[in-house]
Amino acid sequence: MTPLVPEALDEVLGICRANAVDIADAFGRGWGGRCTLRIEAAAPESLAGIAGGGLAIVFHAGSSAAVLAAPASSGLLPSWYAAPDATGKSKLGALAQELSMLLWPDALAIDRFETAAIGDLSAGLAAAERASDGPLIRFEVRRDDGVVGEALLVWPLAAVDRLHAAAIPPPAVQAAPSAPRPVRPAPSGLAALPGFSRSMLRVGVTVSVRLAHKRESIREIVELAPGALLKFDKSCEDLLHLCVGGCAIAEGEAVKVGEKFGFRVGAMLMPRERFVPVRGQRSLAS
């Protein structure tokens, strides 16, 4: 069954309530502050509460789409949401990814997700052709600092691409007073890369999370049996390592995303330096 239909309200509402704590944690990481949630089905009149600008998190599933709309007037959004820097974009992207797994049934594969700052949420949803009988789920968000706001989950939208027409354009960059020395512009985007580089980006590699490792003798390995216990020197408080092709590239911690296991990157690891002694040629005695 495709959940992005009006008849799926009870199923989606049940999943959202079951994952309420994880959804609140995701909001806290993306928008800042610790949160608690109250989740309920809402009447169409609730759309009046999202007047004005705000943030839209869009979820695509085949030909249908859904939007989680959070108005700026709620006070929940960070001040930088309309023009995020690289760190802000990463936070919003991570929030959208987490919500794509927490709001919908496991059987549904969300094709893609994205975020956009919208100048007028009501007008944007109307342009996106929201179904007249489309359900609404209201998230009442209470932050520890006393701020109380709401976000609405709306589906299905038949023309969600029109929502982006209401997006807030990025601020123009003002020219510096003094003209800098002309510099050759750097290529931007993957399309600017040479063909062989783009081909290399499509190569599949094994990604794994390493808890701990140790060396054992062949005798000890042969003697392993169900119920055997392996003890590692690593503390349970130590960070885990994300490995690509057997090489550790990042460290972080395990997180629970719904009923699934996830890994939150805390820091990237630099490649290990290797020093090779250089010996000069011996001079021959005359």
C-alpha cells in the first residue's frame, strides 16, 4: 500500500506517535534546543496557522509528495534557516533524512527529500495542488526554553515542484569596495569534473561501522562456539569508527532511528601519516 494517500492517516499518525521521542530529538538537533511533542490529526482550519514564511521539508515517493511545513512565526526555526551556511545546510539535510525514516512506514521508500525556505507557506501549498481531502497531522513542539510552536505534515501534493516557486531566493552577494586581483574561477558542481572523475564517483565501496578489533590465535578462533564471549580492550564509552574499504574515515556514535541502527558522524579522520627514512648514498673513499 502507498501511504501517501488520504486513507493512510491512521497508519501514519500511529507511526508518528510511536516515534515521537526520536522525532523530537531530530527537531532539537536540526533547529536547536530540547523538545517534546504532542501529535494529533488536524482539521483543514489548521492551515491558517502556517500563514507567512517558513521552512518546508519535502518528501518524494514516486509521483506523490508530502510536506512538513514549519512557520517562522512559531519561533522554532533558527535565525539562519532562510540562508544557511554549509553547517546549516548539513543540519537541515540531516533533519530531513531522519524524518524520512521516522514519519513513514518502513515499506515506503522515500525517493528523495529536500528542504526549502518558503516566502508564503499557504500560497506555496495551494500552488502545489494539495488534495482537498488531504489529511493533516499537527506537531505541537514545546522547547525547554518555553517556546511553543507547531508544524503541519500535509499530503498528498500533486504538483509539489510549484512549491519551489515560492522559495526565498538566496541573498545577493555584495561586491567588495576594491576590485580583487582576477582569479580563474574554480569549477563548481559535479558537472564541472572531468569525465574520468565523474565515472570514479559511481564506483561502489563497502561502508561499515567498526566497534572494536583484536588479534586472536588460530587455536582460539577454532575453539569459538555459541555462547563464547570475546572481550575487547576498548571502553564502551569510546567512539565508533566509520570505515570505507577497510580504512577508517570518520568517528562518531551509534544512534537509534526508529527501529533501525544509525551512525552519527562526529569528526572526520585525517589519513595516517607514514614516515619513510631517507638514506643518502654513501660516499666512496678515494
